Amino acid sequence: MSQRRDFIKKAALGTLGISTVLSCKELTEKEGDASEKVAVKNKKKPLIISTWNHGLPANEATWKQLKNGKPALDAIEAGMKIPEADPKVRSVGYGGFPDREGKVTLDACIMDHNSDCGSVAFLQGIKHPISVAKRVLQNTPHVMLSGKGALQFALSEGFVEENLLTAAAEKDWKKWIEESKYKPVINFENHDTISMLVVDEDGNISGGCTTSGAAWKMHGRVGDSPIIGAGLFLDNEVGAAAATGLGEAVIRTAGSAMVVELMRQGKSPFEACKEIVERIYNKHKNHKDMEYLQVGFIAVNKNGEHAGYSLRSGFNYAVYDEEKGNRMEDAQFKMSWDN
């Protein structure tokens, strides 16, 4: 937990929430040759893997739905709605940090084993963007709706518009206006996207992602979370991957799609996540974002192997299976944050 707190104090937010300015120090490799390590095998189904601590209650709700015979998309929706409705989760849905103008804007996507997908970006006033994304998949010929069009669609589907800016988030926003002058600030909270990958009883894979994005972002900014192939991607013949961290870096590398493609070529989930993190590092080591860059991936393949890997320390993820139940696992990483 101390490592997690250290990371929270220093991690910049793309999809994480708030950006921070840190000095980029000499890299520290985690002990041992990580490339020789393999993903965790879990051939028992179902299996759920999701990012960060708020993945635990999300996993619980998703697991309950799966065990009650609900389809994977319904189960994912039920799980994602838990952090979306929790005002204490300050980077997802209700209570999420606003943009520079004080507006809470939400992104989400969902994808099933047939590669059908739905997504919403820059959605305002709707507490559960994951549910709207699922309706886009089910009730439209499109993949993504954004902004006013996404809101119009949500209202036509019976969703109710409401104010998502809580008193706590508004207070923090006003303080930021006074002190930050649009410069990155330190992230002291547990903020980030929640991404979830599910292998159901039949071995089919689905996934979802939902977030309120980067705190204090420019109005209209969209991160990787609603972009199929960036924040989330799956191929039911191969496996699935999802991202966390600075969305711009994930978008630049089509991160989740590349993880899946490496698994198609025979790499384990761990090897695939690690290789794409290395690729992101190589493309960003001289980039202006590098001093506060954090990116991580989770992945699962058709053999039931799962893994996570991140650029910097502190990333963890929740895993739920029949054998060991619901628990947190720490991801391996390339670099440690300088203390």
C-alpha cells in the first residue's frame, strides 16, 4: 500500500485524473528479468480482471451477474455502474473531477465477443455512460456517439439528465483555479479509469471501460478510454487488453490493439503488455509528457492466462475467479517513481 500511495502522490493523470510535474530520474529496472516471467494461468471460467482498487466492487457485481446467468455485457454494465455511481471514485462518473470549465464530461465503451462495440465520448449530464455505450452497440448502426449527439441519444433512450458535479469536486475545482494556473498538479487521490475484461462460462471474451477522464482537461478533450483499439480491444479468437494511464500516449500507439496483436503472434499476455509498454517508453523518452508519464495494461488470452504491466510502479488490478475469489494483484513495471 505504501508503494501505491507513493505512486498516487506522483502519478500524472491522462485517464488517471490529475497530471503532475515530476523530475524524470534514472530508470530503475524491477529485480529479475521480467521478460522470463509468464502470465498467470487460469483455465477455470468465468474470469474477471479490472483496473485499480475500484475494480474490486465492480468485479463483485459483475461476478454475481455472470453466476446468475446474465450475458457478459449485462454483467459488465452492472459492474461498471458501481464506480460510476460512487462519488468517492473521483475519476469515474458521478463525482468525477471536471474539466477546466467546471464541466464533468464522461467517456465509455463496451465490446462483445462478436467484436460488436458501442462508445460514447464527451458525454455530459448522464451518470452511467457505460449504459449509454451499450445502447449505442445494441440500438444504433454506429460505434461511437459524442458530445451533444451522445446526450440526445441517451435522452431518447430514457436516461435522465442530472448534475454530476458534486460539492466536493466543485470545491477542488475552485481551489485548482486559484492555485494551479493551468499547470499540472499532484494527484493525491485514487483516480483512474476502470477497464474490465471478462471471460464467461463459454470462454467468450468481452470488455468495457468508463471514465471521467483527465481532471482539469481542456473542454472537449477525449482520452483513450472510449476509443476501440486504444483504451480497449479484443478478438475472441485471441484475447483482450485494456489500458490505464495517460490517454494521449495510449492513443499514439493504439496500445490495446497492439497488445492483442502480439498475443495473436504467440506472446503471452505478460509479454505482450510488457512489449507495448516498452514501445510507449521508446516513443516518449524524449517527449514532453515523459516526466509525468504513466501507462499500464491488463490482458487475458483464450487459454485463461492474464497479466498486467506498467511503465511506472504502483499499478494494481483486481482479479476474480472461482478458485481464489476476488483479490488485488500488483503489476510488474519498468521503472520506479523517484522518491
